[in-house]
Amino acid sequence: MLEPAYQADVVIVGAGVAGLSAAHRLTSAGVRTAVLEAAPCPGGRMSTEKIDGFRLDRIGQLLSTSYPELRLTPGLDALALRPFAPGVLLHSDGRRQRAGAFAKPRSARGALHAVRALASAPRAASVRGIPGQTTLPRVRASAPLGTAVDQARLGAALARLAIAPVERLLARPELPAAQALAERGVPARTIDGFLRPLLAALLCDPELTTSSRCADLALRAFASGRLCVPEGGAEALPELLARTLPPGTVHTGVRVTSVATTSVTTAEHGEIPCRAVLLATDARTAAELLPGLRVPDFHPVTVVHHTTDEPPTTGASLMLDADRGGPVAHTAVMSQVDPSRAPAGRALVSSTVLGTPPSDIDTAVRMHLSRLYGTSTARWETLAVHHTPEAVPAMRPPHDLRRPVRLLAGLYVCGDHRDTSTTQGALHSAHRAAAAILADLGAAGSLHRAEPLRAAA
Ligand SMILES: Cc1cc2nc3c(=O)[nH]c(=O)nc-3n(C[C@H](O)[C@H](O)[C@H](O)COP(=O)(O)OP(=O)(O)OC[C@H]3O[C@@H](n4cnc5c(N)ncnc54)[C@H](O)[C@@H]3O)c2cc1C
């Protein structure tokens, strides 16, 4: 006899943010839902390790306050986001300079005003006094962002991007991001000094092989919002989703070994019948359970956490290295961004290494951090080194941003590999999958009509 707890109309495989948010949409519509999770706790890749009062994310998490699904997903109303200081801090040639920190437009009209004001800036000696803009200092052309004129142009481009309709960005020709940047007439110093390190951090892709459309969306999210992290660690987001589901919806320690349109088989409880199955695992497991699905390449990511009792003086800034003078792509004093991540009197510095890490990662990262923060790191203590070889699915062109989520009536798939490889993409794919399930469940009698899987891979 099947335990009553496992009786459900829809079984969701995987309790990452995609599976949990789909569960919210289904249970709110009155659909009996069970989420089966192989790991001992929900969260998937958005996990946080707790050591001695520190909260250490596995992921080099950069969310944007402008991610629409953070607002639209039921269950996330109480999510607290801790923003970084506006823009980013660029390190180059031993100096640090803030960039991309223009006032975010509150309306399309405000943004147009900002664009017009900035567009006229090249004739001015500096952009001081332009309404609504952060005052930018006069800088030498050798600084990461070039002259004040270059900075004004960049500000104008970002303000335009912030209000550009998504459809317009998706209609642009699709190229590898690095090639697209070079072909758009952007000054080389703006690309190398700002766009390249920023996009590498946002896309977890140091070589910028990602589709230019995905890169445009990432820059748009940066321009229209603030970079931020969930208060209390990345796991706060899935934890909140799990906690606000009806009690007994999520079952941890249950590994699904096969799926069909009317049941799943688990290692622990045998076959569980249902009316529909939503596969919400990572891309590789999804393809193992449904061999028609494609397995993308992945970007490896390593996150290194250090502590010190003398916090560097960069405040809550996210720092990028425009010179690429070491393995660290971005770093921040996370305890300044989110004080709940470190015990009193200790600073937590979290740094992200993209691609294959060097074999002597701790030494290489320490040396690099010493240059970036301008202080000795010899006495910093290493708290954790988290390496995830298959962290982020690669989004090389041509990249289908809206990969089908309905494979067959009764069989659905979601997760970051069906959308953009971000938290926003995972949540949005779940949104689409839940809508498809609800539509099918609502259309009586049509649930189990077979359709070819091939078309959905
Ligand atoms: C190092 C790193 C850095 C990142 N940086 C960023 C960033 O800066 N910004 C950003 O937006 N995103 C970032 N991401 C990506 C983001 O974390 C993911 O897009 C998102 O967490 C994916 O959620 P998901 O629910 O699709 O998949 P997952 O979180 O992978 O969830 C899938 C779940 O399925 C479970 N599962 C697998 N197999 C089975 C099975 N057989 N039976 C039952 N359960 C199973 C897994 O245990 C897991 O809990 C990063 C990820 C990593 C790893």
C-alpha cells in the first residue's frame, strides 16, 4: 500500500528552486502535489554551509532585484534581499573605481530623460551635474573605464538597456557575447575594463562564449536593478519556498529512478502513481531519466570563503578585476553586504573563481585578493573552498531561452537548463511548466495524449 503522504495528482522530481516554485503554483491552484528530493534537504544548488557562525554559499550568488520571478513567485513575499553597493568596484592597475552606478530609472520617462542627458555629455568636460546621475570623477584614459566621456556614454547605454523591451533584445542577431561586443562599436577600453569582467561574473563564463542575447538580458537586469543576495545565505530562498508549502508536500531522501506519464519509481518507496510528473532536476539527471533530453556543457565555478578580523575597506561593494591579474573573477566582503553571514567581530570575504581552478587555488586566490584589497591576506583564515564542476549550464548560441517544458501530456520538465541558467531562469521555467500542467489538468480527458519527445529536446 502506498503511504497516504505520497498520494498526489502531480509528482515533482527535485526540490531546487524550480521544483519548489512549481509546487507553490500547483498547490495554490488546489492540485495535490508531492515533491520528491534525493538529498537530505531541499535547495539543490542554492545551498549554504554553516560553520562556526558563518553562512557559506556554495554558489557565487549574484541575483538582481529586477529579476521578475522574485516578485511573481508565490511564497517569496517574505524574501529579504541584501543589495550590494550600487554598480561594481573595478580594480585595475592598483586602483579601484566605481562603475555602472547610475541612478536606476523609476519609469520609462525618467529613463529617457537620463538617456538624453547622458547622450549630450560627450561635449561636456565632465558629467557632474547631470540630473539623476551619480557624479563621476574625471579620470585618465588609462583607468578601466577610460575618460569621463567614455563613462557618460556607458551610462547612457546602460540607461537605454534598462528600458529596452526584452523582445527587442531577443530580436538582435545572436553571436557569442565576446564577438558581439567587439562588433557593436563599443570602445575597447569599455569592453575590457568593464563589460567583459562584469559579464563574466554575471554569466559565470570567463571566455564570454554565451549567446549575446543572454548577455544582453544579463546586462539589462544589471542596469534596471541592483545586484543582491538573499539575507542569510542562498538557501534562504528555497527554504522559504519549502516552508510555505502545505505541510507534507516535500519529501527529502527520496531518489527517483525512473519516470513515466502516470507514475515515478523511487529507490526507497517503489512506484508512486500520479496524473502528471514534473521533472525539476539538474540537466544531467533530467537526461538520465528521460534520454531524449539534451545535456548542455557546463561552466565550473569555485567559491572560496575567507575570514579576517580586519575587514577590508571596500564596504558592501562587489569588486571585479579588470586586469584579470589572477584567478578571482569577483569578490566581496559578504559580511558587509549581509551581516547575518558572519559572527560578530569577524569579516567574511567570499570570492569566485570561474573555469578550471588552479591546483594551488588557496595560495593563488590569497595572492590575488591581497592585490585587489590592497592589504596582506597572509593571516586570513580559509573557511571553505566549494568547487562545483557542473555549476551553470552553458548558453552558447543558438540558445533557446524558452525550451519546451511540456514533453508529453502528463510529462513536463523545468529547471535552469530550460531557460536562462540563472535563478530567474529556473523560476521562470517552473512558472511555464506549472501553467502547462494546470492547462492540461483543466482540459478533461486530454492529459495523456502522446506527442513526440524528439521535438522538445
Ligand atoms: C557555483 C554556482 C554559482 C552560481 N551563480 C549564480 C549566480 O550568480 N546567479 C544566478 O542567478 N544563478 C547562479 N547559479 C545558478 C543557480 O544556482 C541555478 O540556476 C538554480 O539554483 C537552479 O535551480 P534548479 O531548481 O533548476 O536546479 P537544482 O538547484 O539543481 O535542483 C535540482 C534538485 O533535484 C534533485 N535531484 C536530482 N536528481 C534527483 C533524483 N533522481 N530524485 C530526486 N531528486 C533529485 C537535486 O538534489 C536538486 O535538489 C549558480 C550555480 C552554482 C552551482
